[in-house]
Amino acid sequence: MNGNTQLVGILGYPVSQSKSPVMHNVAFAELGLNWAYVPLPVHPDLVERALKGLLALGFRGVNVTTPYKETVLPFMNELSPSAHAINAVNTISITPDGKLIGDNTDARGFVQDLQENNVDVKNSTALILGAGGSSRAILYGLLQAGCPEVILLNRTLDKAAKTAQEIGVYFPKVNIQTALFDESNISRFSKAKLIINCTSLGRQENSDQMPWYDNISFQRDQVVYDLIYHPNPTRFLEKAKHDGARTLNGLGMLVHQGALSFTIWTGVQPSIETMRIAIAE
């Protein structure tokens, strides 16, 4: 690093667990770019100050992670169409004249991971478990990629309906169903070709849990995707694999959304494989 190093980073709380710094810094080095990516833990009371600080310090941009993807919205000067529709920002670029441009690469990153793994979205019914922030991005990505039918299950039906309505406005011809996240409805929709876990069930802190029921089987022609990538595999994916389904976790999405952010900032396309290997190591 020197006086010409361009700075980017990841803003969240906490960020100590983030794999993004190593992923981006290895890609910068491979391309010979004098850039550096740093973790930026920001207390919830200091988000606005932190964003102003980025401008003052000459940062080129940041990724935004939990719990600030919606918090930063009011401080953006502009939003991309995807960030506006999803109502969340995971990538901020800072223009030379000091404007904060909010974007969201989660939806595109998810779809690119599916495409890389030859998952046919256009001929699949998708079942999304959960209706929080991540599910909005997943729903938007699926519909934008041409998925003809999506079912959204959530423990609070009103929240599922709100998510479906707000994202559905952009895709009026697509069938979006909502239902309560319970055993009856999971059984009812369990034959969907693509099943995505967008809940927090199965993360490291509750790794003994899963958003499914042991007595409901997966099928061999299904793709089961868990946004959680630590632990790997989750109980959810262990069961799906045991039942013969094809399984994917969120590590591929992390790499692809990160590569999209990288290109937004630098104008250069990084190596997906290099970023993937960096995370694995």
C-alpha cells in the first residue's frame, strides 16, 4: 500500500467473520491493481458518520452487509434499479464528485451461480423459505431470470404477502404464491424443482436446526439451495443430499456478487475461480 492505493471495504457489524477481504485482495493482486479492501466494523449509531467518513477519506466504495443493507438507503444520492426494487443496498460506489450510488448485486450473483451450475430457472417452480431481506433479492433475481412460478413461505403471512406484492409489481405476469411457513405447506409445495433457504435456521449459532421437516422427503430431480455456507453442509443440505437431491450453498453466490461489486468499482472483471480459491483456502 502507498499514497496511490485505492480503498474499498465492507461495512457491517460485526465484519470479523467476512470472507470478502481475502477474496477481493487476492483478485486485486492478480490483476496488478493498486487497490485494498478492508473490514469496517461500524456501530449502529454511527452509520451516517461512517458514510461521510468514507467520502472524507477518499474511499472508492464499500460492500454493505448485515445489518445495514436497508439502513444505508436514506443516505444514497442514487439507487440502481435492482437496489430500488429490492429496497436494499449491498454495494456502494463513490463518484469523484462525492455522490453515493447504491446498488445490489445479490440477485445477479445468485442467478449467476445457478447458471454456472446449469440450473434451469426458466422451466422451474421455485420455493423460497423465508421472506426477509435476502429473500427479496432471491425473488427479484429469479423473476428477472424468467422463473415462471414462485412460492414464498414465511412464519408471518403478512410479511410474505408484502414482499410478493412489492417485488411482483415489477413482474406482473408471473405467478407468486404466498403461504404460512408450516409443516402442511412445506409438504404441499415440497415437489418444487428449486428450493431455497433464505432463513437463518442452520447458521453456526443454531446449526442443529433446519427449515424443513425430517418426515418430508426431497426428490432426486430437485435442486436444494441454502444461502448459508457455514457450517458446510448445513443440516438442511445434509438431508437433501441424503434424499438424493442436488445441493448448493451460498458460497457461489458470495463469490459472484463480490465479483460484480469488484467490476462496479474498478471497471475490470476479476477471475471468479481466483476469488473462489481464495475463500476456500
